[in-house]
Amino acid sequence: MAEIAIKGVAKQFGDFTALHSVDLTIADQEFMVLLGASGCGKTTLLRIIAGLETPSQGEVWIGDRRVDHLPPRERGIAMVFQNYAVFPHLTVFENIAFGLRMAKLPQAEVTRRVTRTAELMHIEQLLKRYSGELSGGQRQRVAVARALAMEPDVILMDEPLSNLDALLRLEMRAELKGVLAESRTTTIYVTHDQVEAMSLADRISVMNGGYIVQADRPTQVYRNPAARFVGSFIGNPPMNFLPAQGTGDGRWQVAGQVFDGPKVEAAEFAIRPEDLHPAEAGLDAEVRVVEPLGPHTLVTAEVAGQPFRAVLESDRAISPGDVIPLAPIPDRIRWFDPDTHKAIQ
């Protein structure tokens, strides 16, 4: 069993705190994505789990073993890096077999594992080639196959697809998800790409400033962000936010329209761009930019002097300078505390 428990892990680099007492449990065979912008602490957390960094405080458990005092080779993990880290002087077979040979496994077992993982990654026809003869996507497959061949309890991946072009990333995402589900390995995957996170993860841990802001299923993170930051970071385009004035008994005035909301003293209105539609009455949006996107049109506008975006059906003629009333889907409206920026339930 390879459940991972991170208990109160913090990390300081001099006067800078990279992680603030992080608590996170990753279930056996779960695919967990650590998502956030550069500098949020996600790679530092991954390196602490791997044993490449020492926590300033806290504990890391894999299964029933506390491992934060163990060297990387004794933790039952494998890593896949952003830069592939394949050896140019070795064939694909020998690259995949490298860790197995270091572990002094019998040749028959080495061959069995290399062949199996190469077939999983669809590179069995490349086993006799050298890495210099491979494309970037093929080298990345070799790196993943090498990790899988070790049959680790845990695979750690640090932005493994970021060097690939968009079409190849799409292909590799689908392959990775299928292969890792078949291998039944616990996976922690670091990325700043929200599309990768949403498409791959069983759960996403959204990080900001060394904290985990929300850890939940992708649909929950998207539809019910726990904090304003999550709503502004997840989604392309991100959530719209507007100030709200309470009119009493849970009614809120937003840009001249009144909505039912929470019975609290202060609140901020939020809605996703795709959850708006043109209507006879709604939030008056003054159009600034119109971007056709095939079946949809992205409209950048202003509402009550605030930037505001809407994703609308492309069959409606919209031009810069138009003022269009946009009505939100009522059950898609979210509310945030303007002081703490946390979601109001």
C-alpha cells in the first residue's frame, strides 16, 4: 500500500518560507496533481517527498513508513523530470534498464520489465535506438518507461510534458492517464498547466504562497472554489468578480441587479464566463474586444467599471462598443468574503 501522508511539512530557505506547515494525504493508487504558479511551493513539496530536500519541520509517510529521514533510493519512489534525463550514450533498452541494473536484478527480470513497460508506452520498436535518434515525445516516453520499470510504490512527476508541443502534450496526457491507471501506482504530478491538472487528476491540490488552498476533485475545484485565488487561477478565462452591496435578508445588489445570496455582512459576487447568457435584463456589459473561437465567442467587456468576460454562442452578432445585458445562471453564482477571500458556503 502506498498512501502518502504529509504532516505539518514546512520549508525555509534562509528568511524565505517556501512551505507553511502543509498537511496532505494522498490515497493508495491516487493520481494527485500539485497545481500552482511558479514559486508557489509545489516543486519544493515534491522534492521533499522524493528526498531531494529536507523539510525544516514535519513528517513524510509512505505507507506505514516514515521516510523523511531516508535517502531517496530507500523510499520506493521513481521520478520523471521535465528535461527527460535520458542517457544519450545508451540505447532505449539500456535507458529503461538502468535502474534495474543498479538494483542488480537478474537479466531475465530486466528483460521482462523493459519489454513490458516499453509496450505500455508504445516504444517497443525503439528499444535498439539511441536517445539522440528520438523525438522529444519519444524521449519522454522512455523516461516514463524507465520509472515504471522499477515498479515503484510512488511515481513523482515534475512538469514532464512542459517541453512538448501542444498536440503532443494532448497525446501524452491521454497515454499517461491510461498507463498509470493500469500500473496501479500512486502518482504525484507537478504542473502549472490547469488543463493538464483538470484532465489527469483524481484530485488537485491548488497551491499559492506555500499553502495548499484547496485539495479536491477537479470538478469541485472548478465549480466550487474554496477561495478567490482558486476561482481566479482555474479557468481560461478565469472567474469574474464584482463588488456587492447588501440590501437585507440575503439580497445583494450587483451592478444594478439584485441577486439572492448569503446572509452575511459583506460578500463579493463571482461567476464563470461560460455561465452567462444574453437576456432582456442582466448585468450591463460594455463590450471592448470580441474574439471568435469557433463554436463560441469570447467577449471582453466592462461591468460597472470592472473587467468582465463572457463566453457566448457564436451565432450572436456582437461588436466593440455594444452594451449587452448578461444574465448569470443563478445556481452557478458564487460568493466570497471580501476580507478573507474565502468562499461563503
